[in-house]
Amino acid sequence: MAKQIGPSPSALALEQRVAVLERQIATLTVAARLLASALEGTPLDSPDGEPAARQAHTLLLLPPLAPADPH
């Protein structure tokens, strides 16, 4: 865990960071489920024909999530 240098972050900044981390964990969870289903050979491929492993790969290549605008 990295130490922060400087003044402590505000409660709002911490809430925004936690929200970003929660969305990233949710994305990783979906990607892991898709990869597991691809390895197991379960029928989770999308109706448009995109294999589950490709869906997981695409999810992980998305740009980093920005904090949600609280307004």
C-alpha cells in the first residue's frame, strides 16, 4: 500500500476513490466469471457470437474508470 505524501485527503475524495475501486472490482469480477465460463465450456457466450474470453479481454482493456460526478 502506498503512503500518501501531503495533507490527508478529504472525506469526499476518499469516497470517490472507494467508488472507483468498487467499479474496478466489479469489472474484474465479471471478467473472471467470463474467463471461468470459457474454461469450463459453459454456454455464456453472448447471442451476437462474441466468445466469453473475448468479452473478458475487452472488459479489461477498457480505459480506467474515472470518479463519478457527484452532481
